[in-house]
Amino acid sequence: MSLRSLRFYQTPGVQALQIGNMNVAASLIINYNFARKEEFIVFKYMEGQTVITDGNDVSLATVDQRLFSHEVWAIYGEELDFCYYTFLTPSEY
């Protein structure tokens, strides 16, 4: 399956955060080539940066901007014709 069929979804909890940087978060997943390699990604704001981890506190990347106002998870999934990440808040898991 190629990355051309990668999709991104948001749960109601993430939509309620009214995030202007969702495209940045999706671009990071694509640019760092996480798709199909990282099934669980955590975006956490700390000390002026967004730290991106694998959920086990292993750092994957850091960006010098706030992407989300709260911790947000991105969970990988696959369907027959495409793969996807769903962005959700920890309370929605």
C-alpha cells in the first residue's frame, strides 16, 4: 500500500480543540515517514515545543511550535483500499 492512500481523521474531541495546525501534524507524519512504521504517535506540548513520541516516551521528533492545546494521540489503521491515522484525545481512547 502506498502513501498516496494515507488519510487523516479527527474525533469530536480533537475537533473541539479547534486546531489550526492539523495540517502541520499530518505533514509531520508524512515527512518523517511514520506511516506504517509507527502505529501510535503522541503529540505533547512541553516547554515551548511539541514533542512527538511513540507512546512509550521514545522521542520521534520535536517541533518549535504548539500544535495542540492538549495531548493528542494519532493511531494508525488500515482498510482494504487505504491506510489512515485517527487523531484523538486520550479521554476518547
